[in-house]
Amino acid sequence: MTSTAERTAPSRRAQLKFVLVLGGLTAFGPLSIDMYLPALPRMATDLHAADSTIQLTLSAFIAGLALGQLVIGPLSDALGRRRPLLVGLALYVVGSVLCAVSPDAWLLVAARLVQSLGAAAGIVIARATVRDLFEGTAMTKFFSTLMLVSGLAPILAPLLGGQLLNWTSWRGVFVVLTAFGALLLAVVVFFLPEPSAARSPLRLGRVMRTYGRLVLDRSFAGYALASGLLFAAMFAYISASSFALQGVYGLSPQAYSVVFGVNGVGIVLAGQLNGRLVGRVRERALLLSGLLLGVTGGALVLLSAWARWPLALLLVPLFLLVSSIGLVMPNASSLALAAHARSAGAASALLGVLQFVVGAVATPLVGLGGSGTAVPMAATMAGFAVLALVAYLTLARPVVSGKQG
């Protein structure tokens, strides 16, 4: 691979192209998860299935997303980014079509698994491609720019899904996802060249050693855990905020949607602020600032829920905690990948898998205290924010420029 000094940064026009293409790939996860959520009750009725069976379509997708990243990451290190990505996008399109025509719930679960394996290719390869194309602060700036897309996707996806249901069935949602996948497939074929990057031989033993080396790399583990644990606080918010804000504080569904959207905008704004500060302020300082912001917001959310303060005194620190994602994720991703150019696919996979695995652990914790209190949600969010800060302070070390894994 070319050295940092030798590498020529993409032109501004090329960077805009990469933002649109790679942003679309990173949007796969939230779009595929959130767009069909408003349709779950209708799906259960139409397919004559129990709610728990329909909910397995979500579990299968998340499991496939994690498993797919672990497999596709090393594949892209060995074969290049384009071929695994094209196969993944084609698989996503096929899985989306199968979802749209599934005659029963169990076939829909299987189709969602196929769809998720394809989506995993987009997510993991997009992150690895950023590592191929950029170094240092340029990489962090680009990750910050991608927050504009990845932050807006979970805001817009449920709204888009709800609007689609006004004039089509739940099958129409999967038709739209099919079209989205097909469009991205065409864009990648014609507009995304193979990044220039060193490749690693594809051997199972080597892959396992690579994953083992990454797990034991103290700095990588520190940055990955910091982002994964804070992302778990976000999972807790996503899974419990509708019940807490509507059931405990009495917000209407429309008002809750506004709150959810405002918090999502906070992620986007924090990400863009991060992009402006990178180069003037060190990435580690920005990452630490984001983690401290998350801990402060989490502590105040917990205090507000525990003391039963008015809703406004909960919403402000909640906004701070959610917005901290926009500062933490770009810097943690950039610092974690910086020293692993040769294994960027595997490193990207571990980053993504860790987020979903820790998030899956966080989700059931928010329901431990029953439905009449927001304290479990607040305690889970605050606890994972503190753990993220501890992981960073105890494990993460400055990255040695130019080192390659």
C-alpha cells in the first residue's frame, strides 16, 4: 500500500461521489431495520403469525448483519472491495424481493437473513473503503461527513415507512428497499472503482489470527469498546424511549416523533462540528470530549428520571447524550482503523459487530424495572456511557502514524 506521504487525496468532486455512495451503503442497516417497523402489526395479521414470530424478522436481520460483517470483512481484505460488495448488493436485492413475496412468516424470517447478509457487505466495506482512501485527519473528517447520512437515515426511515403504509402494504416497503439496493448496485458498478490497497491471503488460519491480533491490540480494543459501549447506550434509547416518553411522560406519538427527530439532528450537527474541528483539535481530544458529554448527559438523564423532574429537564440531557454519538463515532472509527491498513476489512467488521453485540446486551436491560418508570432506560444509558469512558481511559493509546496491521 502507498505510504501516507505518497497517497494523493481524492479531489473534492471525487470526495462528494464517495460521500453519496458510501453514505448510501452505511444507510443499509438503519433503513432495512427502521423502515418496516411501523408495518409489524399488519405483517402479523396478514401472515397469520404471532407477534413474537414477526419480531424474529428483526432478530434474524441483526444476527445476519453481525455474522455477515465477520465473514465479508476478511474477504474484502483478500479479494478487494468491489467483488464482495457487488455480490453482497446482489444478495441484498434478492433477499428484499423474497421478503416482498414471502407467503408466510418463517419464509420471511429466512428472507430477512439473506437480506441482512447482503446489507452487511455495504456497511463493513464502506468503512474499510474510507480507510483505503484516507489517512489521519482526512479520514476522521470523512467519517464525520458520513454522519450526515448515517445520522439522518434512522430519523427518516420510520417516517418514510409510515408514509408508504398510507398507500401500499408492508410488501411495498420491501419493494422500495429492493429498488434502493438495485440503485446502489448500479452506482457501485459504474462509479465506485477498486480502492488501491494491499491485500491479505484468504486463509482461515490467517483470518483467525488477524481477529485475535485485533482483539488483543490494546488501542484497537479501547477505541472499539468506547464506540461500541456508547452505541449500546443509543440502543437502549432506541428500544425504550417510546415506552418511557409516551407511557411515563405522556407524550403523544406525534410529539415523540418530533423528539426522536430532534435528537437525530443532534447527532448530525455534532458530526459536522467534529468535521470542522478535526485538524485544529486532536482526534483523541475530540473523542474524549464526546465521551465526557455522553457521561454528563447520561448522569443528568438518570438524575432527572430518578427524581421525577419535569420532562424538559429530561429532554435536554437526553439530547446531549444522543448527540455525543456524532463526536465519538467518527473519531473512534478513524483511530481504531488507523494502524490496520492491511486488515481494514477485518477491523471494520469487528467495529461493527461489537456495536450490535453490545447493543443486543443493552436492549433487555431497559425493561427490568417495569413499564411505569424511565429509570431503567436512564440507568442503562448512563451505565454504558460510563463504561465507554472507562474503556477509553484504561485501554486506548495514541496511534503510531504510518503503522499498518
